[in-house]
Amino acid sequence: MTTLTPLVHERDGHRLVAYDHGAHLAEWRVDGHPVVWLSPHAVLDGSAAIRGGVPLCFPWFGAGPEGDRSPSHGLVRTVSWHQDETDGEEVWAWTLSSEELDGETGAEHLEGPFDLRYAVSLLPRSAAGAFLRLELTVTNPSPVPLHVEAALHSYLAVADVRTVRVEGLDGAAYLDKVSGTRHVQDGDVTLHAETDRVYDTDAAAGLVVLDDGRALTVQPEGATQVVVWNPWETKAARMTDLPEDAWHRFVCVEAAATGCRGLVVQPLGSTRLACTIGVSTVSDGERLSAP
């Protein structure tokens, strides 16, 4: 059995681990503490998507707008990308085109040609904390608009998901995919059971995940939605790549654009879905804003 070759970058207290498989950022640690969480049972032989880190969902999310597409979350997270030259603060960059997906499971669902570039950048550390930027650029080489779904499925490491609080979604309408009902968020988001919510907001003001003395900030760019997800105990027990006792150690807070709020890439144009994740300490009662 083969094992994927990790890409490792260490600098200024940061440790990043990534794989060409899925252009997947698997880990981000700051001063030895995880910020982006990777499952201890993640499959790292290339036979499946990697559980944890930041999977790339494209060109559909879940089972797609009509619920009839597979593999789940599209096919770019389970193929090998090509490394590209980096620019500025980029640590890694990868490219992939739709032509390279010919013959892959699910390729029959592709609706048009596209070229992708994905980059992981480390921003300079400051008194405000440590920050990581993820940027997916979608280019449409055809003369007709391209409609796609996308998400940066970030797993944020937390002490206990049952005690975290997510600020920045108050008043946002959302679909509760567990119950199939729609609601409007009242106050901060807290999690008490299986959670799978798609919030219809670009979250331009940023989000803050408060977790046991830390503030994890999430600043989407180009998003039309925010997804908050955790499988909780019962569903986690059915996931072979997730230890039964690990579900409480992460919360997914994702920059997304799905369904009727998906990305529209104009003919011969490009669009971008990006997210900056940050981590800093927070005093009791202090409320922070994303950068």
C-alpha cells in the first residue's frame, strides 16, 4: 500500500502539512498547538478524501444542487494536483484543469471547462495573532457562463465543540440540513447535537470561534454562504476515518457558495473563493473581530 508524501513547512512557530492529493492542507499548528485539525484515522494512501484539514469541495457541494451527484463534495479533493510556482507569501500553490478529470468517477457531471489554482499562504505574525490564507481561483475558458458550487471545508481544532461559541452569524437565515427546515439565527451559534447548517451570508464582517481561551477567526472572501458542521457522537461512530471519541475536538466553519447562491464565473473570466483563518488568545469577556 502506498503512502502519500507529505509537504512540510516550518517557520516562525508555524508547522504546516499538505498533500498534492486534493491540494489538501492537512495540518496547521502554531507554537505546537493545532489550529486546523486532522483526524488520527485519516486515510493517507490516496484511495479516499482526507478527513480533516481543509478539503476542497468543487465543483459541487455534498451531492450537488439536485442531490444526484457523486462523489460527495465533487472530485477535485480525491485527485492529485500539480504544484505551481508560488508568489509573495504563498507557501504552496497547485493547479488543476477539468481536462485532467476525464475518466474520473463523477466526471460525467462536469458542466463546463475550468482551470483551478489553489494557494496556501502564511501571513506575517503580529500582536493580533497568527494568520493563514487559503485562496481558490476558478477560471472559465469557455464563451458561456460557468455555474459551480465550492467550499473551503475547514476543520478548526477546538478543546470541546460543546462549549464553543461562533460569533458573526446573528440574524442570518439558514437551512438546517439535519431537520430540513429553515430558520434565522438568534445570537451566537452554539452546538448541542449533530449540526449541519448552511447560512445565507457572505460573512463579510468575519466570524469568531471562541474556544477555551482562544479566538479562531474566519474571514471569508468571495463566499455567499457559511457552513457550520459537526457530525456529533452517533454519526461520527459510523465514520471509519474518525475515532469515535474525536468528534468533539473540531468544528467546521466553512466559506462556501452552493445551490442558487453558487459561483457564476463569467465567460473567459475568473472568480475567487478565499478564507483567512487566524488564532489569538482572548481574555474572559473579550469579544474579538476577524481581521
